[in-house]
Amino acid sequence: MDPYLTSDDLYFWDQGNFLKSYEKFGGHLTGDGAWFAVWAPNADSVHVVGDFNGWDPQAHPMRRTGNCWEAFVSGARPGQRYKFHIRRGSFAADKTDPFAFRVEPAEPDGNSVTGLSSILSDLTYPWRDATWMNRPAGAATRQQPMSVYEVHLGSWRHKGPFESLNYRDLAEPLADYTEQMGFTHVELLPVAEHAYYASWGYQVLGFFAATHRFGTPQDLMYLIDTLHQRGIGVLLDWVPAHFATDPQGLVFFDGSTLYEYNDPLMRHHPDWGTCVFDYGKPGVRNFLLSNALFWLDKYHMDGLRVDAVASMLYRDYSREEWHPNQFGGRENLEAIDLLKATNEAVYSHFPRAVTIAEESTAFPKVSAPTYEEGLGFMYKWNLGWMHDLLKFVGEDPVHRKYHQSRLTFSFHYAFSEHYVLPFSHDEVVHGKGSLWQRMPGDDWQKAANLRLLLGHQFGHPGKKLLFMGSEFGQRDEWNHDAELDWDLLKHGLHTGIARWVTDLNALYRDCAALWSDESDNWSWIGEHADDGTLAYERINGDERLIAVLNLTPVPRTNRRVGVPLNGWWRERLNSDAICYGGSGWGNMGGAEAAPVPWDDRPFSVVLTLPPLSILFFERES
């Protein structure tokens, strides 16, 4: 038969620029069979084995074409399982297709031979989200509200003991709940196939396959489609920093260190026990660039949250021994180039998408475009803000005045990048406790402190992200084997927190002053560490919103706060309101500004500040 991989395909593959290689590599059904293609440059021979040939390792040899192999199997049908039987010298292994669209469980019916087999599948689906897909996004999100609900699909809600809902069963309840709570986006923890469930999807085996645990590829598409039709964006947690070491997967794929580093000091990630991609190889570059585009293309994802970027940027990340780059530095130049190329490819092919870096260091210009020598991400997680704030709020209020700089320091760099403010799954695992558990005091004080924490998240410059359960004060640390403790919503303090988050989302979406994240959209009003109060202003043209915080359990009465304009300042939200589980202190709807200069402002209002509270005031025109 004529070659399946054209000379252009092979050229772009060898150049590391075959950006949609998932359209050719892997297993692709035709009218009378299926074509298979795989990258295995160091193999002596490759055969396709599967249900269509009784798993005979000699039945369907593949022919070498350049650094790749191809074969046509007549009569292959949808749903049939297959692997690549690869030989190199004394090495022989049956490998899962790196580009497979579906992968079966590790040991179906106890059969370890066929476990983790690839499954011939197409990705056709009757999408009904055209209205959503035509909405302005991408760079436009910088001037739009973005409040993200982070979800682990296996533990959000169960239909029986230890039995998760599938993609389709999740669609309507998750859309209803997200819409009810007012979030603009859902972020899914990794849904690419992973054999080890307790890795939460971060130890990926099948990068192009939606995990079998919750249904078929079309079932996942239905979930995304449903969210889109309800006006909710979907972000995917994407994992290009490392891969699982299951022997059926990418590790030692063709009898050589093909996808991973040959350098033993760089090959394994010491924190996670996984293998690290060798980003300098054109084939690895093709694989990861294509994978990023694949989820945006075939699954209509609205963006990628890129996991563990810091571990990619530095060769010495978590390592005691390491080899420097060609210039003697610690930067991983190949990974930096891959990240830049990924962002350029994403915004070239899918300009309405967003990319978000989970990056914890001071690496410069993470969210600056590549033509300005940046990494090219749209946003960067503000992990410094998160760590400082949680340490501060975790202090006994009596001692907070000695640590208030932890709360205020972030304002000094709030506009150095385009930030997302995350309270993610990482903050409620590994013995850290839930956000509720990390708050000091009795239950009433824990709830008040949590409302204060979340209120400041929405007042502070930056997009918002909240892990599931935190929006109603989940008491226990997150357990991936159990569903959220929804019964807590029968108790007043927890229903109050949920209502508080709902109203914060409503205020956030309603007030452009809260989501316009440029340096002239924020102004410091005043800080009084001795009595634990502070205030700041959010600005958008004539729209002015003031946040006032009382970080102590002591009410502050007759407290004068400077404001920029005269007139009536309406109390938009008060975290101490009775409907949120508070004590009911407040300002009877607002306060009239007087021509008394205060806090470097020409006018001021006299307020009552409830205990452990944040209040938002908006000037009425």
C-alpha cells in the first residue's frame, strides 16, 4: 500500500513541529480497517497485536518509515483492543499506544497481559456549544470575571458507597451547582488516563485518552458540552512535567530511554517517583505540543492549567545532584523552549483559549508574551499570596498584629504578573487539613475566619480559584476515595459559608472594579496593625468599591475610614451578616461620607466593623 505517513509528516516530525500529530499517529479507523503509526526509532521491529489477530506477535508487522513505523490492519473494528509489540535486541514488550484515544483498565478481569490496552475509537460527537465557542475569551478574559471551581470528578459526588458518578451523570448536577454558586469556570483535575487512582490523575499513562473510570470520550464531551451550554467554561489540569512509570507506558518505550532523559540524574523526579520528559528531543516536543492542542481541539477545553511548571524550569528542582545546562546554569533551556512553543501554538490555533502556569518561583515574565521574552502564559498562580495569607489567617487573632505584613506584602507585587489566586486541592491534603481546620478558634470563629479569608480573596487583585468543598467549609481534609461531606449543608454555619461564596461570586461578576486587574485598578487606603484593621479600594472608571477588614474578634465601632468621593456608600456585603452565620453587626445599609479628610482621602465615613469580618462598600451615584 502507499505510505501512510507522508514525506511532509516525517519532515515535520523530525523537526519537532508536527503540531497535530494525533491526526496521524496512534490507531485511526477507516472504512475497512485501521491505520497504525508509532514513533520507535531504536526498535529492531514493531508489530501490532490485538483482538483482531488473537494477540499474535507475528501477525501484523509494521514497516519502518524514517524514525517511525506504520501498518494497516484490514478488518479492524471500533472497540477492539491493541498494543505495539516492540523488540530491540533482547528487549521485548507490549506497549500501550502513546496516542491512543481510549485505554482500558490496568487488569480487566484479572488479565495482566491485555491490561492497559489501547482501544480503537473515534472522537465524533454532535457538539451543541457553538454559542459558547463563539464568545470572546483568550486575552479578553483579562477584562472579564474568572472565578474557577476546581473539581476532582471521582470524589465530588457519589451515587453509592465508593462509587463515583460517571461523566454523563455528573453533567447536570455539576452544571446546576456551579451555576447556582456563581462560578464562571470549572477546572478538572487531570482526566487523562492514569493507572494509579491515588495520583489524582497526575501520573499520566495515556496522554490522549480520557480516563475510563467515568465513561467514554463521548461521555466526557457530553459533560463539557453541558457546562458550555450553561455558560460555564472548562479548564483542564495538564501534566507535561512527568509521566507514569508503568512498564506498558512511555518508560523505556522502544528499548531505550526514548521519552525520558538518558541522563540518570535527570531521568526520575525525586518528589513523585515518575519519569521526566527529555524536552530536547523532537519526538517528545511533537508529543507534548500535540497533546496540548488535542484537548482544546477534540474536547473543546477552554484552557489548560499547566501543572508543576517550576519543576520544568530548573534542572536542580528538588535534586541534590544534577547536571547544569550547556552554559553552566540551572535553567532547563529545553523545557523553557517547550513551554514557550506550547503557548505560541495554543494561541495561534486556539486564540480563545487561556493557559495558566502553576509556578511557585520568582522566574520572570511567566505571564508575559514570548515576543517580550516571557514564557507566554496568560496567567500565573499566585502561590506566594496563598502561602502568606494562610499562614497569617492561621495565627491566633491576638498575635496577628505582629504578622500583618504577611497579608499586605502581596500588594507590592500584585501586578508584576497576571495572577490567579488559588486555594487549590494542594492546600487541603497531606496532613495540612481543610481550610476550615486551618482556621483558629471555636466553630463560630472558624466560620468567621473562613468567610474573612474568602472575602479577601475576592477583594484582592487576581482571578479566583477555589477547590471543591472549601465553598461550604468542608471540615475534613480532602479524601479522594470519599465524596464531599454534603450533609454539612444542613448546618447553619456551613450553609452560611456557601451563601457567602455565592454572594461573593455575584458581587465579583457584577463589579468590574473587582476583575479589572491593572495597577491603576487598586489603591491602598490604610492599615492599622495595632487594632487589626485595614482597607483598600478597587477602581474601574467611576466605579469605586472599598473593602474594609477587621482581623480581630473584637467589634470596632465609630471607626473612621477615608473614601475618595462624597455621597452615600452602600454596604454591598458584610461577612458578619446573620444570613452568613455571623453575629449581625453592621452599618444599617451604609454610611454617608463627610468632608473630613482621612487616610489621604478628601472624605471619610464612620463605620462599625464587626468581629473577624470583611465588608464591601460601593459608592452610589
